[in-house]
Amino acid sequence: MKDTPRYKNPALPVQERVNDLLARMTLHEKVMQLNQRPIGEDSNPNNASTWTEFDPLLGSVLSFFGGVDARNAYQRVAMEQTRLGIPIIWGFDVIYGYKHIFPIPLAQASAFSPKLVQDIVANSAVEARNETGVDLVFAPMCEVCRDPRWGRVMESYGEDTWLVSKLTEASVRGVAQASPNMSACLKHFCGYSASMGGRDYHATEIPDLAMRETYLPPFEAGVKAGAKVIMSSFNTLNGIPAVRHRGLLNDILRGEWHFPGFVVADCLAVAQLQDQGFTADAEKQATAALSAGNDMDMVSLVYLALEKAVQEGRIQEALLDTAVAHVLTVKFELGLFEHPYIEEPLPFPAPDLAKLAMDSALKTAVLLENRHETLPVPPGLRKIALVGPAAADCSVYIGGWAVVAKATREYTTTLRDEISTYFPGADIAYSRGCGFLAEDGDDEAIAAAVQAAAKSEVIFAALGERGNMSGEYRSRANLGLPGRQLKLLEALRKTGKPLVVLLFTGRPLCLQEVADNCDALLLLWENGFRGAAAAWELVTGKATPSGKLPMSFPRVVGQIPCHYNQRPSCRSLKENFQAEYIDLEEGPQYPFGHGLSYTAFGYDDLHIAKTGDGFRAEVTVTNTGKRPGQETVIWYLGDPEADIVQPQWKVIGAGQVALAPGEKQTVGLDILPDRDLAYPDATGRRQLEPGRFILNASRRCQAEFWL
Ligand code: GLC
């Protein structure tokens, strides 16, 4: 190995290899390492990329879906036909699947199961690597989301910081489980989900305290879990664009969290500094972003201006060296120099993807209403009506991010495809009734659907949002059922038949009128390529719903923000004072943590005992119903006497228990004061105050304890 350059020696420490390679690089080679570009068509239609030819000096390629052989061929050019042979890192938006699409992240969060998330992410990452050679997964989106108008809530894990943090860790572990040569990319850093008015790409104004309490913790959890890449976000945060926010990218990320990896800007974000009122000058854009700590420029080409700026002495080359060192560190740590090619397909962690997809869809469904025990429907039904625009539409299962959806449709079935499997021999009356848009459908179509349904023993109304009504730049100001669907439902209601709504959506919706016009309401979200079959498994009682809402459903849009963990009002303890609206019932229609079952659960004997390093809480959960079921116990902490007023409730843990009818089990929680009872101030310093605390189990029972 004597004449092998030190950076090519895997036995040497990464830092030594980085330093050796950096010393050998030309200015141009450094600038190119800080660029990420697509080759040919960008699989993400939201990215208006302008430069699509291949340059082997690129630091990274994104959104390539040309297959492993083509990817390896490009990589071979980079490895063998360039002076230093630096591997490209290949990024892709594998948000909830690649060709096999699983439930959206907001649905996944309904299962309150880190294992479910890790399984989905690991198998999705393996498929993406096997199909087109992905090294870098542009996920998880670990933003806490509190505004359902924002289309991207569908790719989040919801409104609670603890749950988002736990599932972020699981997602990072999932990518690492897929391959040691792959990394997750935490996005979008930071505060993008608070985009003004729930519109996309707008400014955010978030107090430092809220950043510390709510928005930063999931990213810190992801960094600690080993994510090697972070994507800076589109938004300005309190007037400073995130892509050039030194406080975020340097002081917190490097100074506090000691993040060793690299930061890539979101697509075109560096060039968008012009739109945001910073500057139209490319060199100023590049210099500001780079010096704030944004290492890599996605798609915009602005970083190419750095070369001239260094040559003409306007910026120090050392600035580039820092960023290039971050990029090279990740490439060395992922083993890309030793394994630049996808040599052979990885084994899937799950032996059967369809079973994983089915199990995921079953566990993520949330039963919102079930009057007169309409569900599960009785066996032996002979006349069934299936109505609504979601009954035969593929998009409602794959959602807005299935960027390779054309391949996914090969696998995805619809309710209409699957119904006869679950109701063999029954007479199925199918009619669409209306579309997803107001102009799609008319009174005649509704009348025809009602007429067809009138002869049935039960009506299934498949309603909701079309898959492209949520996701990036898919914000909505109205959160009712789109189009004429409510008219259709009201007309069906008049038949007097048992009426079950199967609801597909990428976000919380305002469902008061829907709930008033049905007997049962089963939320399926956008639940993946086996989502239709899962819906029928649940409806027929072969499986029992167990999901709990990870995000509150407002009664009306005017109620937003209606997330559960808000600080108390100044009259929250006083009777007769209206701290809510005079024209609306109190609280969201379906709060965080809501979810019914086909059985029922009793909670009792909650007790909290002091332990050596904190407390141990336990509660006994009993299945008091007639069917087996799984219950998620959600532990909420109340801190009613704090220097910095705390949210009335905040989740500090969750546990699951599967119980047969009549069975009871104890569910416990270990409480560590520094982790669970301390809280941050606006600088991030954590404060632990002695005093009274309240622990609440699933809003069913609670007990006080003192530190
Ligand atoms: C998009 C999204 C981001 C995605 C990136 C690459 O605009 O904001 O989430 O990872 O570009 O496609």
C-alpha cells in the first residue's frame, strides 16, 4: 500500500483520510463536491431542475431512478475517469416506500410503534438501493406539525414532540439497518412546518422557546441516532432564511450537537434567497449560505459562483474546505470509497412486503366513530353498496410522495378490486357518485348512486382526499371533504341504511358533518399498496382497529391551532368563563390520541412509586369488551407549577398491550427527572424544578406525585 494515497487506505482514521484527500483537491474539485444535481428527469416533479447532464465531479446526484446498472456506470466514471476518484453519493426521496408503497408517515404515527416505522423504512431503503442504487434517503421529515392546512403534514409523524422524536430515531435506525452504506437525511431544518397560515414555502415566526420545546428536539434525536445528513429548509425563520441561518446550522448543529455530517440545502433554496428578499446576487447567496454552515447546494447551481469568488480573493478557500470535509467525512463513514457500486441486491428484512404492508395498514387505521356497533359488519351480507370517488381510485393509497407511483400501480389494488374477496357471492352495487372536485359530478350521478345503494343491507362510502391533495405545495384553506362528497353522503344517509364511511386522507380534516351523517367512520389515511385489503379486513372484523390520532382533527378551520399540548389559558380553572369560542364546542372534534376499538378497555390502579433514579408508574388495563384488541397507553405529564409555564399536557411515553376479552395487564413507565420532568428555556438550558406533577394515562385516569 506504500504508493497508495493515504485517503484510499480504509485502515486509516476518517479524519486522516479527509485531510489527505482535501490537500490533494483543486478548487474546482472542491466546488463540485458541494453540488447535488439530478441526471435527466428529476423523479420529484416539484423540483424545477435546469441542469441535467452528468458531471463525474459532482458531490451528489439526487432523484435518479434509471436503475442500478446505469447508476453504477455513472459511478464508475467518477471512480475511474477522474483524477481523485471520489464516489458520488446518490440521494432519493424514499418517504414511505419506493415501488412498494406503505402507509404515509402520518398514518404510521397512528400506530405509536417505533418498530413499525423501522420495519417500513428498512424495507423501503433496501428496495430503493436494490432498484436504483440509493445511498442517501431524504427522510425522515422530522418536523412537528400543528397546522393541517399544510399539505406536508402527510409526511410527518404529527403534532407531538415526543412521538415525532421516537419515530425519527426509528426511521434513522431503519435506514442504517438496510445497509451500513446508507444514511437517513433529517429534514427540513428547521421550522418549515410552521409556515404562515399553513401555506407552503412561506415565512415562519417561531419564538426561541418554542424552537427548544417543540421543533428542535426531533432533529437532535435524529442526530444522536446517527443520521449523517441534514437538509436545511425553505423557510425564513424569524427573518433569517434557514439555508443561511448560522444559529441553526452552526451554533446549534455543530456547537451544541456536534453534528459530524453534512448539510444539504433543499431544492433551489440557495437561489430562492432572491425570492425571500435577501439578495439576487449568486455569489452573495452562495457565500451567505456556505459561511452559515450549509455545505451543499441542491440543484440551484449557485455554488458554482464560489470558484471565482475564491480565485478573486473575496472569500477564503478554507470556507470551502470545511464544507468539503463534512461531505467527505460522510462518504468515508458510509464506506462509499470501498463500496462505490451496488454489487448485489440486499436481502429484505421483511420476508413478505405484502404482509408488512397489510400489517402496517391494519395498525394505522383509526376508528373515529362506531355507533350501534355498526362495525364490524355481520357475516353473510348479501347486498352491499360501495359508493364514492375513493372506491376505485389508486391515488388514495399511495399519496403525494410516491414519486415512482407509475411502478407502484402494478401492486396497488382498490376497494372495488378487493371487495368480492371479502364478501364472496354478495351482490355488490358500485357507483362513484361523484369525483373529488366540485366540477366532477352532478345531482344525477348522486341520485343514481343513492338508488343503487337503497337496495343494499349496508353502504360503504369511500370518501376523502385524492392522493395529490396533500404533499408539497398542496395546502388547503378548507378542510371539509373536497367537491360534492358531503352532498353524496347526506343523500346516502336518507336511505336509512347502515352507513360506513371509509376515509382516505393525507391530513386531518373537518369532519363534523361527515360524523353526523354516518354510523361508523374509519380513518384509513393513505395506507399503502395493501390498504384496500386492509380496509376490508378491518370492516369484516378479521382485524380490530387500534390506531390513535397523532394529530388533532379540528371541528372547523377557525379552530387551528388545536393541537393538544398548549399552555393553559388564564382562566382554565375557572367555571363560566369562556376560554373557548362562543360559537363552537370546546376542543377539537377528534383530539390527539383518539381512537376507538371493537372492544373496550378499562383503566385502574394507577400508582407512582419513587425509585432510585426517578419514579415508576403503573396502570392496569383490562379488556372489558367481547373481542380481542390492542390498546396504546399514552402517558401525559402535567407540570402545573413551573417558572416557565408548561403545556397543560405533554406526552412523555407510550406503551402497548394486546388483550383477550377479560384479560388485564399492567403497563408501566419509568420517569427520569432530567429527561421527563425538566424543561428547556429559550436558550435550550434545561431546568428541573421540585414540586407537584400530574401523570395522566390516556386521559382515562391520573395521579399526582412530587419531586
Ligand atoms: C423537495 C422537498 C424535499 C425533497 C427535495 C428533493 O422540494 O422539499 O423534501 O427531499 O426537494 O427532492
